[in-house]
Amino acid sequence: MTTPRTTRSTTPSTTPTTSYRGALEKALYKESLDCVHCGLCLQSCPTYRVTGRETASPRGRIYLMRGLAEGRLEDPSLLAEEAFACLGCRACETACPSGVQYGEILEQARAIVRDSENGFRIATFLERFALRGIVPDRKRLRLFVSLLSIVQRLGLDRLAALILPKRIGEMTTLLPKIPKATERRRMPSRTPAMGTKRGRVALFEGCVMPEFFGRVNDAARLVLARAGYEVIVPESQGCCGALQAHSGDLEFAHGLARKNARAFSNDLGSVDAIIVTSAGCSAALREAENWIGEEGGPLAIRVRDVLEFLDEVDAELPFTSLPKRVCYDDACHLIHAQGIADAPRRLLSGIPDLKLISHRDPEACCGAAGIYNLTNPEMSKQVLQPKLDALADAAPDIVATANPGCAMQLSSGLSGRGLSMRIVHPIELLEEASRS
């Protein structure tokens, strides 16, 4: 069983002021002291492996962060550059013998950088507008995705890739095919358990998942019901805040955490777990107590990734044959942020005739990292290439990964190489194999 880490300090979530920044710097300094600069994290860091620069490593970045907190960093722009050049994959946390919570201090450093920016920056403005005004607003996001669907149907995305500036044109290739509107409808508020009832769970939908990967949420709902669990979907839940926290907008992310804590509060006493299908979302929800204090504790402690939960309860599913060769690729925020590696593989291995094959370094980051492939496209591509090489050599029929960003990144990369491997969430294979 994976449980949320012990809360060590709650990052302030009030309106940014001098005292807010001071509290951030104090927390950043305190947690950076855990780093003993041993360097065992270096080879686990994707950007260090690409550049070979010490400042592009976890150790180097922590040194810069501590310098900022101590007031001795002569060039703060170097920290600003490196803080946002980091993928935030948290592989360094897995490698670290001192237990440094790198993901947390990275978000604190990014928040300080954003709070320190002077003047109008178009990139920051557009990022904030999207992550505050569109992504967490269900109606606006649905409208935006519907417009993208029209663009795709008319072939305008392909035209844009040809005539727009290269960087903007390449962004269109990262989008998955938008599902039909009928496939993007909200799930039933309640799905009864099939057969003998084993328990009751709440399903976290998220913001991007229903619009781009509704089939994944629906697969989770069906598999859980087949495993004997009643599934409820609280109406007032919303965006988890992961993308906002990664971008340095901690205040807004904490506000989203509070909304979710309240949305699930009435059901916490009657559910066995809050099930999540996106690794990035479950990692963020597990931070709820650290983000917003005691109010977030009951939510954080009940969060389970769907694969983790099914493995944990030893779900009995009547699988049928699925003769496919499958590579499972670890999502960073599942394996490094939550320590979940074996559960997905055990579940997939239980499907008759499914051959689970390995490839080189499945734990390596694919370069998606939230919206990193949009904000740092060149580095993202360089990080992705070894992954594509490994998958090409393994030549599976299917690549399974448990995070939507990873799915989009891998799909785009493999398609660009002319490889037709199917990209799925593992729960989709479990659903396919458990149909009666």
C-alpha cells in the first residue's frame, strides 16, 4: 500500500505578498538542507544526461535555490532558467539516499520566481490564462476542446502545421484525436457493483481526462464495477491543481485542492478509496494535506491510483484471452512520486495470452512533463528520443502508460517515426479483457 508522505511543512497559500514570499523562501531553505550534494541523483536526471551541466542537475538546482533563499545568488535569472528547464519528473527522489522532497522545493522555487517577475511577459500571461481561465473551468474547457474538434475535422490542424511558425505548428502534432461529443459526456453519478458487492469507491474525473481520455475513466468505472465495487462520481469535483503547481502558481493550485477536499468531504466516510486514472492527478491529490493542511488530510489519505487499488484489493476479474505484445512504460509521477511500479505489471501479467515485454529503461522520463513539451519543446524532444529508440527495438503491438501527458507524447513521437503502436492506459486493457 502506498500512503501519502508525512506532511513536513505547509506552503503558504494566501495572496502573494512580501510575507508570503518570505515564508516560501524559509520553507525552501529548510527543505534544501536535506540535500548533502552526494551526486547520486545526477544520472537519474534527464536534463543532466542531455546537457552534462551541473546547473541542469537536481544537485545544481538545489544549490541555486538555497543561494536564492540565503540572499547570496548574484544572478537570479540563472535559477529562473534552470527551475523551468527541469522536467519535474522526480526521478532524483527515487535515487536520493537523503529523502530530499525535490518536487516540493522545485514548486516553491518556481513560485518565488514567478512572484519576482517584473513587467509583462506574454508567455507567462498566456500560460496563466490557460491554466487559470480554461483548464479548471469545465464549460470553457469543453468549448475549447469542441473548437479543436472542428479544427481537426476540417483538417486545419494539418494546415497549421505547414504554414504556422515551426514551434506553433509542432504543438498541433501533440494533440490526440478529439473524441466525439457523445464520448465526452460526464459519467453516471452512480454505477452499481456487479455480482457480490465488495465495497464502494469514488472516481476522480479530473479536467483534461474527460475531454481527451474519457474512455480511460469509463474503463476504470466498468472494471471497478466488475470487481464488485459501487462507483460514485461527485458532481462538484474539479481540476487537481497539478499543472498550476508545476507552473509556479501555488496559490491557485491550493485553491483547487480546497475545492476538491470539499467536493469529496460528504463521501469520505462511506468510500474505501478515491480512485484516480491519471498519475499526475493522483500525485497532486496526495499532496493535499501538505498543500492546505488538516482540511486536505482526509482526501489525501484515501487517494489511490486505479491500478494500485485493483492490485491492493486483489481484484478478481474474469479475464479472457488478449494475445498482444505489450510494453508497459512507467509514468514518472506514478513510479517516482508515488512508488508504484509492480502493481501495473502484475495486473497486466494476469491477462491470458498477453505477453508483457520489457524495453530499455522504462523508468526514464518521456519529456512530456505536464506542458513541458509546449514550453521547452527542444529539450522535450531530446529526452524523448532514447525512449522512442527503445520502443522501436522492442517492437510491441501496444504501449501502455498511466498518464495522459505521456500517452500524447509517446503517440506523437511514435507517429513521427512512422510506427503504428497503439498507445493505451493499462486500465483499457483490463477492461477489454474483462468484458463478458
